[in-house]
Amino acid sequence: MNVAPMRGGTAVQDHVALAEIELCGELIIAASAAAERLSFDRIDEVLQVADWRERGVPGEAGGRSPRD
């Protein structure tokens, strides 16, 4: 199979996607270390939901939506 080279390099950075991948990794690590299923509270802790709420980030975990 031949693949055409991409012009300008292949280093594409999507910061949102990278953040989501990191959070998924954190969940996987927490789940693998747990003896049982993660509780909703533990999942919120791993995903740092409280931090997002405190910051009031628009559209995130209890923050104001962009339409407000």
C-alpha cells in the first residue's frame, strides 16, 4: 500500500482532542486500579468536574453556556 506524503508535515494539534484523550487515559488508569466499578463521584473526581465548576468555564460541567 502506498501512502502519499502530506505537505507541510504531519504534526496536527487539536487541543480539545488531546485533552479528551488525556482524560480518557486518566479514567482508564483509575478504573484499572479500582477493585470495583468507579462510582459517579470517583469519575467526577478523576475528570476534575469540581474544578471546571469553580472556574465557570462556558459549556463545561455546570458552567454557563455560551448562549447565557
